[in-house]
Amino acid sequence: MASLILVKHALPVVAPTQPSHTWQLGAEGRRGAAALIRHLAPYLPARLVSSPEPKAVETATIIGAALGLAPAVVAGLEEQHRATAGFLGREAFEQTIAAFFANPNQLVFGEETANNAYQRFSAAIDQLIVEAPGENLIVIAHGTVIALFVSRRAGVAPFPLWQRLGLPSFVVLELPSLRIVAEVDAIEG
């Protein structure tokens, strides 16, 4: 059975004055990425791909170096586009994400609706699956787009899944059914 492993990147250094798509991993995030290795090793052989965002690329690079995989950066796997959204505190951010999932056709914040983000992300995932039929695919991406994809393809509520996914974490979907076979909500570094 082939699997699609959707990995939420490790903890970045939060820089409130910078857009989140530019954030990078710090020491704790690098430890978290390294802790993923033992969880992902059972899925070898696999193809490893990453969102182009630095925190995802760094997570993929650490995993790839340990598992002997060369990560490929794939456009379309990035987080919901929100460069213009500005920094929100935890409570305001959670309320905004809840509204984002609840109103998928409305532009709640940033530059993409939930439906637009889902369409972009799912098109990239579907193309990757077509390119490597029957192979395990490890995708380093982001919590919001992972929750959108899993909710729509596997039939789970997006906001509770988004809340559970730690930095890092992952969801394993069976291919081709996209049935959830495992969820690891938080990994300690």
C-alpha cells in the first residue's frame, strides 16, 4: 500500500514584523525536524517534496539528509497566501482561522480564500501522485492547507484537525483511497 504523508513543518522563529512565509527554523525547530526522522523512516522508499517556504525547505532538508532523500521544492504546496494579513496574536489568529474554514468562499484574510488555497494545494498533490503512482510520497507543507486537503478528501472537520497539528506533525493517507491511516499530532524535538 502506498501512502501520502502530509507533514506540517517544524517550529519556525516567529518574526512578527516579517510575513510568515519568510520565517525560518531556529534551534528548537531543527530539533523538531530531526525528531521526525524516526517517524518517517518506516515509509521508505519514498519521494520527498517541500513547499518553497523556508521553514518547510529547512524541515525537508534535515529529513532528507538523514534518510538519504533529495527533497524537491514544488510550487503550489505553500501555505494559504497571507503576506498582507499582518501578525495576529494566538487567540485572534485562531478565531481568524476558524472563520477562514467556516467561510471557504470568502476572503477572510490574506490573498486567498479557503477554496482557492485548497484548489492550488490539491492540484499540486494530485500532480505529484500522478507522477509517482504506487510510491510513498512525503510532503513537507503547512497546517492550514494540510487541514483543507485532509478535510475535503478524507471527510474530517478542518478546524479541529488544524488545532491538533503541532509543529511538527503529520497525517498519513492511504493511496489511492486517501483514507486516514495515521495521525501524529505533535512530535517533541
